[in-house]
Amino acid sequence: MTLHNPNTPAPRGTSRRRILGAGAAGIAVGTLGLAGCASMGGAPIGRVVVVGGGYGGATVARYLRLWGGNVDVTLIERNDTFVSCPISNLVLGGHKQIADVTRGYDGLRMAGVKVVKAEVTAVDAAGKKVRTSAGEFAYDRLVLSPGVDFMTEGVAGLQAALDSGRVQHAWKAGPQTLALRRQLEAMPDGGVYAMCIPLAPYRCPPGPYERACMVASYFKTAKPRSKVLVLDANPDITSKAGLFRKAWADHYAGIIEYKANAVLREVAGTTAKLEFEDVKADVLNVIPNQRAGDIARSAGIVNANNRWVGVNWLTTESTAAKGIHVLGDSTLSAPGMPKSGHMANQQAKVAAAAIIALLRGEPVNATPVVVNTCYSFVTARDVVHVASVHQFDAKDATFKTVPGSGGVSAAANQIEGRYALSWADNIWADALAG
Amino acid sequence: MNLADRRPRRASRPAGSTRGLRGLRGYVLLAAAPLLAMAAPAALAQDANLGRNLAATCANCHGTNGNARGDMKPLAGMAADKMLAMLADFKSGNQPATIMHQIAKGYSDAQAKAVADYFAAQKPAAK
């Protein structure tokens, strides 16, 4: 059993904590007693700065307060509100409003998290501080949960098309979601909506196929002569393939058309130029290739395929920099682990438990477990899921899916339609403390 | 890893746990806990949070500490035996489910027990 992560330095801070950390094996009964006192008040056991208030960052901030007692937690987020990517495809379909997927940070504030609206400009790993548009913040441990940013290089014209607003990605929920919805509303009946899907790995594997369903559900009633063209760079549907194919046949025959191995080369106007053909669309929606959020790059911790951040899964600490934990879509995923909001929330709890233990000089949990569930709407009410359970494997030092566990829905159904919306209510409250 | 091999899991409950006393068995185990703490302090420090950490994997759907919203089943305060029977029925297929038959199979029996004990000790939040 791992008692202390050998890659992690003893916690810094007061000499009391250092002494207890170093002597944990010998005087752990005393350690326990003092840790119990520390959680009841007195000086904070440490300062944690969290960058990014999405599923990962909000959850780690909340659970550091919930489990850590007196941890000084600052959450730095550039937006005023949390806008969920999950469920946001229903906004595109006209079945939900953006307000339905938007929540505030007041719950976290009530829980004692200092929520700061600012843009992080630099991470000073040596000096243990982050620089932001609202000043500097010192930390004992830093958590980066920046999500993804886009790699538009390699697709001529894409960045300019995104910058101009002519083409939306809508792969970060918020203004882009609304802009794409407006384009769909403005499109004449008989028009073509084309969506380009990047090669995996990308955020939310089933998300693009759910989006095809949602746009098609809108067209079916509002613009029945219109088409949804799915241009997928992958050789097949990457998640819940059988269930999506069935939904398309059952509900959207003649509306949704799917092309595999459709790698986008260039964007010209609203034309998607593929290797062997040009596809003219009325509304072009490009989900670009993705990599770890820009702040991870500027912090110098992107060390996997020049795209992702490798982490120690017992602690989520970066393998490139001590004291910096990374959550969610920015990480180099363990085998079979999707980039999803649910998974980021689960990783955040592993991180919160580990950070508290490290600040206290206690051993970290040697046997963490994370679960994923992704619900996808195939109609306004019918939903399909994919689920997986991942146990930490000490020998290979990574999470592995448990053989025989997990799976997908037997068929699309309305019971899971209700569960999907309740899932959202529960995970938003779990992450945002309200 | 088989958690049951590692140490008596019952000793993991904090002495200050607020869960209800369920007969003599509970008294005996609480009395034994300090002795185990002396024998394996480092292990205890980790184990004290095992149930908490595992139960947190349920919170995405079933609410923080099992206080669920909407159509999800609340788990806070559910008797441990009831939850264990339910999880066993999901695993075996005796209890039809949309998703829990797939998720329950991801946890060992010892982990299920730790989860059940943790939720049994939680107070349902006032609505």
C-alpha cells in the first residue's frame, strides 16, 4: 500500500505541519488528533488556488471546503456564471433555454470559497503564485482545470471563420451556443446544417452525435426539408454507435446523413473542404481539434503528445510540475476514460481528498475510484447512456475500467430522459454547492 | 485489489460517527476501534475516509452525501443492509435497472459495504 506519494514533496508551510508530515509513520496517532483539531478552526491548513470554474474546478473548490475544514480556497474564473456543456445541445434543439443550463457561483461563496472573476495570465510555479488580471494569488497547491482550447492550425481558414462568427464551434457552452441557435433559426427550410467532428480524443465523445439528433429534431418540426450532414473525421461514431444509428433511422430518416473519415482540410465561407470533396453548407459548425487549455501550455506542463497534461492519478498532480494538480479535459486520459464533465467532477474529488491529505501530511488514498456517466438525448425526451467504472491499478499506476462493469442503454427510453435532467440538477448542485 | 484483505474495515468508522447504534454489535466494534488505531495508525488514517471517498463517486447523480434531487433515489440515511441488498440485486440482475446494474458491478463487495456504511451515517437534509 502506498503511504506517501514518492513524487510529492512534504507539505510546506508551518514547521508544525512539516514535522508531522515527516513523522507520519511513527506518530500518526498524534497526527490524527491534531488534524482533527485543525479542521475545527484556527489557522488554515493551506492555501489552494483553483483556476477554472467548470465541472472540475468548481467541484474541487467545493470539496476542499466540504472535506478539508479550514482550507483557504480561491477559485479564479473568467466568466460570471457556470454554463454547462451537458444539456446545452437541447438549447440548440429549441427544447431548453440557455438560462436552464446556467448557474451562479453564490453557493460556492456561501461554502467559503473566494470566487474571483479574473483571467489568469501566468503561473509562477517556482514562486508558487498565479498572476491574474485581478492581481497575484499565492498558493501552497494549485489546481488547473482549464478545459480544452482549440487547435485550428492545419485547417486553412478555420481560425478566421471562427473569429468572424461565420462559423461556430459551440463546444464551450454560452454565447457560441446562442449564436449557433440563431444561425439555425435563420436558415431557410431546405437548407443544410453541416457539423465537422474532430478525431478523438476530444471533449464529450457522444456530444456531436447528440447534437445531430437535437438539430434534426428542430428541423423535423420547423424546417422539414432541411438536412443535417455529419462530417466525422473518425472512422465511425465514437460513442454509443448502435444507439445513435438506430435513433437516426427511427426518428430522422432523410434528415441526418453521416460521413465517416471526413477530415476537414479547409473552411471557405460556409463550405467545408474535405480531402476528396467540398461540402457546401448553409450553417457550418466546426468542432475543432482540441488540446489542454492554454494556461496549461503557458505553465509549461503539457507533456503528453504536445496536447495533454500527464498526471499522477492518485493525486492528479502534474507529472511535469510539483504542486500543480490538473483536472478534467486537459489531462492525458487514462485508458477508457472519456473527457466529460462527469469525469472531471469525479477527478476533482480524488484531487480534493489528496490535496487535503498532502496539506495535513497524511497518506493519500491509495485506492481511488472514478465513475463516468454520459446521457445523450436522441429526441427531446428519449435518452441513451454510456457508463463506466474505473479503479486505480497500483501496478500500472493508472485507472482501469473494471471488466464486466459499465455499458450502454438497452434502447433509448424516456425514463432515462428524466434521469438525465435529474443528473444535471444533482451534479450542478454537487459542484456548485447550491 | 481486494480491500477485504487489508484490514478489518469496520475499524474505519470515526469514533465520533453519528450513525445510529444498531444493537450490541455496534458497541463491540466501536470499542475495538481504538485498539486497531494503535496497531495500524497509518492504515486507519487512510481508511477513515475510504467510505467518504467512495460514496462521493455516487454524488453526481444521487446528490452530495446522498441528498438527491429530482427523480434520483436519495441515499442519505438509508440503512446499510438495505443498500447492500439493493446493490447485490443490481449486480445479480434480480433488480431491473437502467444503469445501476452496470455501475454496481464496478465495486467490490468491501467497497459496497464502505459506501453503504457511509450513507447510513448521513442525515437526510431538510427539504
